[in-house]
Amino acid sequence: MGIEFRNVGKTYRDGTVAVADFSHVVASHRIAALVGSSGSGKTTLLRMVNRMIDPSNGTVLIDDEDIQGLDKVRLRRRIGYVPQAGGLLPHRTVVDNVATVPVLNGTSRATARGNALDLLTLVGLDASLASRYPAQLSGGQQQRVAVARALAADPNILLMDEPFGAVDPIVRRELQDQLLRVQAELGKTIVIVTHDVDEAFRLADDVVVLRTGGVVAQSGTPQSILASPADAFVRDFVGADRPERTLTTTEVDGQRLVVDADGRPVGILR
Amino acid sequence: MTTFLDALTWIADPANWGGAQGISARLLQHLAVTLVAVLAASALAIPLGILIGHTRRGRGVVVALAGAVRAIPTLGLLTLLALLLGVGVEAPLLALVALAVPSVLAGAYAGIESAEPAAVDAARAMGMSELQIVRNVELPLGAGVLVGGLRAATLQVVATATLAAYTSDTGLGRYLFIGLKARDYPQMLAGAILVAVLALLLDRLLATAQDRASRLAHSTEGTP
């Protein structure tokens, strides 16, 4: 069950190999992160799930069904998609952006708008923003709208392509927390693509570290990857040797203080 | 200067306005020829432009062809068509359609292409069909540019529609041809002034339309 990549590859006509041979299973109701630098094929893999890209070889299965045989448009309408930045329809209000897919599916505009307002609340936006246009919102607000829009047709699967990459670190943190709250409530199967290991570790139950060309360097829980990186590449990529990941304790005023390798305090050990 | 005043006097003379040869009738004919030519060109060029803009294919070929059509002198084309089709309004109409097509086409594909790629990609990923992408995203976002193409085409056609009088008794161009033949320069100038005023009025009208259409894409101003 869930999403299965079975020996998928993507070679473009000019001979560029985006993904060589990738196999992985994303379990239902969990968050999986595909993490890698640019050229790792992570976005290509993500876009194979809603057939924005068709693999040159191999198959992608959703709940054991080969999606190659499915109608693209219908497949995409049952999969939520959150692009990196922008992607909202600039000529439509926030509420109409969120209502897009339900309206395409034949839900009446009034009903779809009503549901859209609930979704805005779910992603932490004030209903008063509903009648604004995307350009009148901050980057963080726009990404919240994008998440609400992706959830509007109540899909089982949510695909997120560097969803919080274009906002500043503080807003990114808020958006990540919001996503975790939403996930605790809805339990979707989420695939998130990011180049930010910290984001992957914060959000995902299951992390896949990719090398160039979609080669799996290591996959597993954030804990297992950090505890035992498979090789020097993973070790370096997840920053296992970075000062902020190498913590020690020291005693100050009777408290056991956790400090990083530079001696900066991180927290208190209980 | 006296010719100019004479021309204005000629236009102001109520006797020149009535009847089948009058200014009112010729204005309407001129407008009708312009409208038919632009509509016919649109029926041809807008779907083609949308296709090119949406698929990003065939642009090179079509742009080269449109450029070639643009290079054809309208008067030459008109003469050729008149020799083939005989006297009447058909030949000038065809020549005017050929004149209008490149501008309308350019406006259509440039408009469609101007739609924000991220929005188009997201629309596709959400499950809009290609037709729905055109209708719900690319057309509203490109409407301003598209209407701009129509505006340019209309301006060219309304000015060149004087040539309709070359092979038929149609439009304001008649005053120019009659005036030239009879060396009645005030009448000639009057015809030219009427065409210019008509062109300016149409342009204002289409500028307003273009403005409205552009606002479809940039719904950012105004109270939220």
C-alpha cells in the first residue's frame, strides 16, 4: 500500500539521465522526504507520482495500481500538489484558488467556497483573507493557501515540491509546524521534496537521501540516518559532524546544559 | 490652410451627410468593412495563436509566415485579388484580412505565452485539462496582450480600409478617390480627416477594452 516506485528511471531525449534506477515504497499515512542536492532527481521522482513526468522505464504504483494506465487529469485531481513558490492563480481570489479542484470536479461554487473557508482556518489563515488576491499576501501566507488548495479535494496523497523553500527561516518553521499539526489531524500520505536536511528530519517519518541521478544513498528514519550514516556522503550531507549536531552536556548552576561542539547552549537535559 | 477649412466646411455641410453617398452611410460601410476584416482575421488567427502559445510549437514557422505576409504591400495584394475576383468588396476584404492576421496572431500567442509558467504548471498538476488551462489560466492572464493585438490590427485595418473604394463603392475611401479624380482637394482631405477621427475613436475604445482585459490578470489593486 502507499506509493511504490519500482525500478523507475528517467532519461531525457538529449541523453541526460535524471534518474537511473530508483525503487522505494512510501507507506500510507506517513510523511516521506526525498532529500538531495540539485541534480539528484528528487523533483523528477515527485512529479512521476502525479504523472507530470512519465518515467522512461519502471512503474509507479499507488495502492498497488500501476498509474501508467490511469487518466492523467483524473489521477492529478485525487492527488494534492504544493509547488515551491507562486503557483496560485494570480487572477483568482484566495477562496477561489482553494476551491479550484472541487469546482473542476463538479462541486457547486457555493459549497466549494464554504469548504475552502474551513480549510483556510485549518492552515492557520484568517477568513478575512479569503477575498484577497495572491499578490496581496505574504510569501508565507501564499504557501498556506497552496497547502489549503492541495487539500481541498480531500486527496489521500499530498506531493510537496520544496514547499517552504522560498520563505524566510522563521516563517518556514511556522509552516513546518502547521503541516505537522494538519498531518496529525488528517493522516495523509505525504511526499515532500527538499534540499534541506533539517526540514526533512523535522517533518518526515521516512527520509530518502539521494545522490546525483536518483541513486539512494540511504533511506530510513531520521534517527537511524543520523545515528548511523551509511557512508561519507550521507555523513557529510546530513552534517553528522557539524558542530550543531555534535552535542555534549556540561553542568552550569546545577543544571545539565546541552551544548554543541562550539560550546553554544542548545537546551537543558532533563 | 484654406483647404483644411474648406474640408471642415465640407464635413459640416448637412447636405453631405444624408443619402446613399452621404457621410453617415460611408462611415457605417467603413466601420462594417473594418469589423468584418478584423473578425475574420480573429477567427483565423486567435485559435492558431492560442495553439502556438499553449503548445510552444510551430512558432518559428508561423512567425516567419506572418512576417512574410506582413511584407506584402496591401495595395499590390489588392490589385492582384481584384484581378482574380473582379470588382467588388471581396478583394479589399481579403487584403484587409491578410493585413490584420499577423498582428492578431502575434497578440494571441504572446498573450498566451505571457501567462506565469508557475501558475500554468500548478494548474496542470492540480488536474486541469489542457483546454481548461487555456480557458481558466492562459486566456485570462493573456487577455490584455491579446486585445492589444486586436487593437493594433484594427488600427491598421481602419486606415487601410480606404482601399475598399479602389474596387468598389464602399467606405470613406470613396471621398479620396473621387476627390483625387475631380481635383476636389477639400473633399479628399475631408475623407482623410474622417478616417483619422474614426481610427482615433476606435483606438480609444479598444484601449479601454485592453485596460479592462489586463485587469483580469493583475487583480491586485483596489480594496480587497
